[in-house]
Amino acid sequence: MSGTRIHRRAILVGGIGGGLAASVAQAQAKARPSDLTLWYAQPAGPWVEALPVGNGRLGAMVFGRVAQERLQLNEDTLWGGSPYDPNNPGCLENLAKCRALIDAEKFKDASDLVNASMMAQPKTQMPYGAAGDLLLDFQGMAQPSDYRRSLDLDTAIATTTFKVGGTTYVREVFSSAADQVVVVRLTAKGKGRLDFDIGYRHPDQVDYGAPVYDGKVTETLSQGAAWDKREGLNRERRPQSLAFAASGNELLITGANIASAGIPAGLTYAVRVHVLGDGDIAATAEGLAVRKATTVTLLIAAATSFVRFDDTSGDPVKATLGVRTAAAKSYNTLKADHVAAHRALFRRMTIDLGNTSAARAATDVRIGKSLASDDPQLAALYVQFARYLMICSSRPGTQPSNLQGIWNEGVNPPWGSKYTININTEMNYWLVEPANIGACVEPLVRLVEDLSVTGAKTARVMYGAGGWMAHHNTDIWRASGPIDGSWWGMWPTGGAWLCKTLWDHYDYNRDPEFLKRIYPLLKGASQFFADTLVEDPKGRGLVTSPSISPENEHMKGVATCAGPAMDRQIIRDLFASTVAAQKLLANRDDAFTAKLAAMQARLPADRIGAQGQLQEWLEDWDARAPDQQHRHVSHLYGIYPSEQINVRDTPDLVAAAKVTLGTRGDLATGWGTAWRLALWARMGEAEHAHGILMGLMGPQRTYPNLFDAHPPFQIDGNFGGATGILEMLLQSWGGEILVLPALPQAWPSGRVTGLKARGGITANLAWEGGRLTKLLLTGPAGTPVKLRYQGQLHDLALDGGGQLKTAL
């Protein structure tokens, strides 16, 4: 054994049992209320100040305004358009010509050919939408005192409290996974009463602000809203498809989605509001009126006619009748069932990075001062907020979390709020395994299963190939063709990268039934590349062609190329996981996987360029690329989320990657900054990683409600940033578990419970003065564990009873 000195019994390795559960429960009980709460001293002004609630399918943004509460609603299947076939036979007709132009290094001509003849039809995809706003207009309100609005991450309840004229008003809002409704509870304690009207504003276009790509952004400090701010219902803009039916204590709104890019509207939707209370409740022409109440509960359901990517025959009106079932429960039961369902996932992990007086301030104040303050708890809150967002936007049975999770204000979101699968969707799901919420990946698995159907047609029609594939985006209709233009869309490895997420879920959990489920997906994705990889004309091996290094030009106005580094790295992982899965399943595909292994060996290796950098392309073009600080760092996929390039096995390539990152810079878009954080953490550079984290959590890249600022809002930065923090504390790659591999000086003491590592291992750890003081690993009995701490490797194993106590 090594000479690393750790106090006897400091490391406990054992099976899952009462010890872990008790440890997590104790850590949760010790958590200070502020540790898991976002709070503000004023109502929300802009949308990025409102607080999100969600149950995976139904989302709401809560503004906490006094005179008029605004609840902006989302339903995860309410997208534009209808089922459509974007596949363009012209791609296959021009494929050989395009490859020949690339081989002849006529890249501009190849790019022009792609744009003219090989893109999807239409050259865009359908946007995610919104389900409108409920506006609650209150009478008798005045300037409040003791105002506070908050979001409790542990209960997933947004609360607004204030006093007017001696009466205390409390509003609680949550989106229940148990009952599939958004619940709003309003109470008045004192002489005041709840007198308000409920109105509905249809989804419409909104101004999101211009996207910023270069990372040069201004601060997004809190603006707040006056107590008497009110917004209109925009009746004059209502589409003809919108209809209202109010009767008794219930309001039903029905409508239709929008057409987009020549694809007709094909969905209908319904929003149903059921009101219970101790006052008078009456229907109006297009809403409900509540008078003289002290306690009111609103139950809100929403649904669309979406059934599957090729089926829109659902009945949303019938689907929203669930509010009546929920209405049979007491509010306390609704709340308890909601909290229990949320905590079943949320309480699987805790994190404490220390606490200072800075944590006492309101959340927006903390963000505004974060670059100059000592506030380690903000990083812990950032992690837990990201876990909260994932639980609220991606649960088994829902759609996956898109570019904005499930929260989107209008029908024209930036980048369509789609699934961008050249980094962003994958980054969304980096967090789920280490943060112990792996169940949240299930919607993404179903998306890939859908893509294996639509993507098989794309492979056949556009490439003449077997298997399945997808380019750099997809939507709810599971479109898989290349969109936007050659610079962005002609990239064939989006589906292959999604397979990495599926393999990671298996690798963290080692469930053989899940492996059986995903093997056909891995095999189909591999089959596509077995059919389409071509010989590099300079004899360097097998390459993709045509392709790009995502969204980055290697010469002015041109990104088209063959065999970029990212493609080679992704395909290397895909082939390796397919081969490994086949061996584990011991099926009859030996000949196929032998072919993959042989092809994998012929993928060109990663290269170091003339500047000492890791080459982004097969040719050494990095120094000539027009954008030297590009937001994407695609060729560093091999470091993170992959492990092909690592400090143990490929130190020269790691050194080259550091040169690349030095040129790219530390701060980019929100998600680009998060990726840089994860990369530096994976390479063990604690202080560099922490410096990037400080920039990510500052007011230039984090909105007042903790949403990530691309800008505009894009949720992947939240998930990627949180993953980077966890990478600083625990890593698992290359058959090892690395403990505190990038612990910064800013977190001298701390504690984490419930972190997951590959192989079905769960870790609890604590440290003082920058040194490990306690480590508990749990997992399946007999599991071997290679543990690395401070550079020393220790071979351990769980005994037959699932426990092992040892001193190193």
C-alpha cells in the first residue's frame, strides 16, 4: 500500500444500507434554511427574475407581484408545427461530389454545395412554445411591508409573503409530479380579504434580446418591479383558435400551436383552472372572479394533443380533467404528496462548501457581489439549484430538458429552445449521474429511441447508409436532418454523442436490463459510421466527410471539412461502448463488433500542432482560424466529457489542451464557460477551475434568479457549471475514483454526501484544512475499487457483505 496517511477508519467502503441513508439525513437536517433557498426583497421585473417551478412536464414562472400576480405557464409538448419529413434526397445525390471537393481541398466550393443542395427541407426545425400566462388581478392592495419572495429547493415551493394594512398575505406555488397540476395557495390573515380576478393571456412573441456569442456581456443586475405593476391580457392580439369556457369555479382555455417555416400547426392545447376557496367564486365572460375569501387554492392543468413524434391524436381537454381528481384532496395532502415526490430525488445528495456572512444577503445581491466576496455557499447553492432544475424539467415519462429546460416565455425562443445536440443537450445531462438523479435521464433515452426511427430514414435517404444518425439539432418531432447551414448543420455525429450519455448511465449504474435496452441504439449508431466513414486521401485513416468542427470556421466563412478531432473522438467512444456492450451481453454480434474494433484502430489519433496546441482539425489550421476565442472547444471532448485524453495516460495531450484553452480564454458564453470549468477541473487545476467558476456565477453570466446567461437564458450553463463543481470534488474515469482532485483553497472545509461514481459506487466525503477527513463509499458487494487521493493509488474491494473498513 502507498504511504498516504489517512486516519484509521477514515475510509469506509461498504454496501448500500442504513449508514448512507442516515448520513444523508443528518446532513440534510443540519442544512441552514438559506443553504437551500433563493430569496428576494422585491417582486420580479423581467422574466429572468421570476422563480421556476416544474414537475418535469408542467412549468411555471412565479413573479411574486403584489397587485397582480403573474404565472407564466409551460407544457413540455407545446411546440410549433406538426409531424414532418425534413430529409432531402439531394444530399445523397451530391454526397460523392462534396467529398471529392473536400479531398481536393476546395472547401468553399464544398460548403456552397452543402448549402445549395444538401440541407434539410425546411432548413430549420420547430420551436418550443409557451402555454400563456395566468394574471391574478387583486383589489385593495397597497404598498406592502415585510415583503419577501423565495424558492425553497428542498420543498420545490415558491413563496411570496407581505403585509398590507395589518393583513399578512401568503402565496405558495408548486408544480406537483404526484398530481400533475400546478397548485397556487393564497391566504390572508387579518382583516383583509382576497378579492381578485383570474385572466388568461395567450402565448405570443416576446423580446428575448439579441444573442451574444463572444462572451462580452454586461451585468444582469436585478431590476425588480413596483408593487402595483400590472400587465394587460392583449385581447387585441388573440388568435381565432383561442376559446374560453368558464362555469362555476372552473375556467377552460383551448387553443392551437403555431405554424413555423412552412410546417402547419398540428397541435391543440388546453389549460384548465379549478378554484377552491372560502369566498365567492363566479365565472365571468373569459375568466373567474373571487371575492371575500381568506383562503383560495388554484389547481392548474395543461395538456396538448401530442402523443408521439408521429401522432397528434390526443385529447387535451380530457387530459386536463385531472384537476378534479386533485380537487378531492386537501391542500395539505396535495402539498405533502408533492414534497415527498420531489424529495425522493432531491435529497439523494447534499453539499456544504462552507458558509460566510455573505450568504445572509438576498440571492440577487449575492450574485451581484460574488466576484468580490467570500461566498463559498453560493457555489453549493448553484449545484443544488441545478439539481432542482433537472428534477423539475426531466422526469420519467416527460420530454427531455431542452435549451431552456421547460421554462420559456414566448413562441419565438432563442435558437428555438430546441435540443441542440452538438454540446447543449449533452451538457444538460452531464449532471444527472454524479449528482445522484440518474432517473432524470429516462426522457433522453426515449428521445434517442425516437431518433433511431427518424434518424434511420435520414441515414438511408441522405447518406445511403444503414443504422441511424442525427445532425446538430432535433425537436419534438425528432427531425434529424442538417439545418441552418453548412457552418452549423452538416455535422453527422449528434446522435453518436447522445449515445455517450446512454453509456454513461449504464456505466454509473451497471444495470444489465438497461444495457439490453440501449444496445440496439449503440449498434445502429455504429452501423451508420461503419457504412459512411471514408479513407483520408493522405492515408491517415478513416474519417467523416463532409463534416465540421461544431460551429467553428477554419477559414473565413468556411467550416466544411473532413475528420475533425471531435468526430474522431466521439466515434472512438461510440465504437468502444458498442464493443463493450456486446461483450457484456454475449450476443451474436461478434463479427460486427470485430469490424468496429478494426475500424476504431484506424481512426486518426489526436494531434499536437505547431503552436503546441491540440489540433481541432486533422490539418494544423488552428492558428489561422478567424475566431481564436471561439465559444466551442469541440476538440477537447476527449478530455471532458470523455476520458480519452487524461493526466494519467496522455500528459502530452493534456499539456496541448492547456495551450488550446489558454488561447480560447476562460470566459465565453454561459455554457462555454461551464465547459471550460469542467475541463480545468478534470485536468486537476483547482485554482484555475475556481477562477472560471467565479466568472460563471457572477452577474455577467448568471441572472438574478440564478438562471444561466448565454445570454439570453440557456439552461445548459447551469447544468454544466454544477457538474464542473462536482468534478472538483470527485471524479471517476479510467477505472479509478479520484477524491478531491481539484479542491481549491477557497473551500478549505466541506462535506458532500450522495455523490455517484462509475460502477454503482456512492461517496460521502468530508475534509478540513484542505485534507480528507472522512470517506464513505457504498456499492454492490465485492466491487473492486481503485481509489486515488493526492496522487496515490489504493486498491480496495467491498467484501461479500458489501462492507469494508480499512486504513491506508
